[in-house]
Amino acid sequence: MSLPGPSADAALPDERRGATRTAWLAAPGIVAAALIALLGVAAATHGTGELPVHAAGTTTLLRAIVFAALAVHLGELAGARFARAPSRADRPRPAPRPLSAVASLAGAGACAGQLLLLCGVSGLNAASAYSTVQGRLLLVMANGFLLAAGCAALGRPGWALAPLAAVVGAEALRAHPEQSTPLIGAALTVVHLTAASLWTGGLFHVLRVLCGARGDRPYANAVLSRYARRAGWLPVALAATGTASALRKMPFDVALTSAYGRVLLVKLALVGAASALALGARRRLRRTGTAGREAYLEVTVLAVVVLVSAVLTVVPNPSWHALAR
């Protein structure tokens, strides 16, 4: 008969304390995110003379979930490539728990929520809502997320690229209803949304990999180096397409007097801060071979960019504001 040794149950109190501590630390960020989503449109339109947006807070929150779901799923697909062993001779490393299926299910739920809002605000029933352009696009997005979640659950993550591409395309068409050149605007949004999702979600996944590889510094450094080499074009693509889209939508004279212009300036400042942190993280990587706090601050700022981007899709179109003047 052997003496009882330390069991897994003995570690449960410490794990629970750690989980509780993490939850308390995350709580302020969750509350701040909810406030930005629910109150951002009202704050941006204050004093601009623009008409109020119905269910603006709820719509912003749902679109933020859609953007976050895209970032997590696309970032996990891209991050898995960064986290592969450098050669076949190397032993495989344990990957972090997949979040793609859960994220896509959340995205599908957010699209369904937007469909319900569309029915409630416009007074349409479900069949009539599906006959509108917005309803059809939301239906495509919801089904795309569901298919992507199914691919992830079946262990075929690469198959999710096609339905996620449909989600990105439908969101791009939804975001550019102008009659003159909608396809150009949609193409810019496809590149913009893809670059933003890969930057935010890819970095998030890589940092999760690094947290699980603390005892394997060479592997962690190799993963970080591969990410830094391949993700360098993402901020450039994000800035270029975002600038082009803004110039197409917003006249300069309403940059400070329209809600769109105000939110856009906040987003530009945040993207600039994230880019500066990315440069600092890459300098630290070259100097020490490790990820410093800059990388963790970078992904935090990018999460705020996702929320502000959701606000930007809900505020009134700035061209209408300019015509009213």
C-alpha cells in the first residue's frame, strides 16, 4: 500500500484562485468594452445635429461580436501556421485550446441578433426581412459562420476559409451601400477587414501559444519570429485601405463636426498606437528574442480598435451630414 501523494485535486484550489484573479482583472476591461459599444454612437453624435440611430448600442455590440469572431477564427487559422514546428524532425508542441468554433457560433448568433433587430426596427416579419438586401447579407453571414464552426468542430479547420470569405464579402457589401462605385468600396473593405482580423486574431493566437511554451524558449522565439516576418504587411494594408475608404466617404470639412469623422479620428489614433507598439515589440524581438509587454499592449489596443470599428459602422453616413449642411 503506497502513501497518497499530491493529486490533481490538490491543485484545484490554486487553479480556482488563479481563475478568480483573472476574472477580476478582466472585469474592468469587459465593462469598458460594453460601455464603448452601448454608448459610443450616442457620444459620437452628441452636438452634431445628426438624427439618432435606433438601437445603436445593441447594433454596435452585435457588430463588435461579428468582428471579434472573424478575428479569432481567421487569426487561429493563420496563427496555427506560425506555431508549427520549424522542421519535421522536431517534436510537436501542444497547441492552445481552439476557440474558432465557439467564436464562429458567437458570430452566427450576433448576425441572427441583427436580423431580429432589423425586423423590430423596420416592422417587418422574418420573410420580408430576408427579401431586403440587409437581410440577405446577414443571412449569408450567419450561415457562413455556422459552416465555419462546423468545419472547426469536424477537425477540418482549412475548410472554414471558404465560408469565412463569404462572411467577409457579405460584410463588405453591407458596409458600402453607395450607388456610385459600391464594388470599389467593397473591395477596399475586404482587404481592410481581412488585414485587421489577421493582425488582431493572429497576434492573439501567437501570444496564447507563447503562454503555453514558457519552458521552451527556442520554440517560442521561432514562433514569434515567423509571426513578425509575415505580419509586417498587415498594418500597411490596414492603413492604406482605411485611408482610401475614408477619403471616399467623408469630406474633410466634416471631420470634426460629424460622428463618423470623430470616431474615425479616434480609430486612427488607436491604430497609430498599435503600430508603434508593434514596432517596439519587433525591436525587442531582434534585441532579446522575446516578446515584451509591447506585444500584449498591442493586442489590447487592437481589441479596442475592434470596438471602435463597430461604432464606426453604426454612426450616420458622413456624406449625408455634409449635404444637410
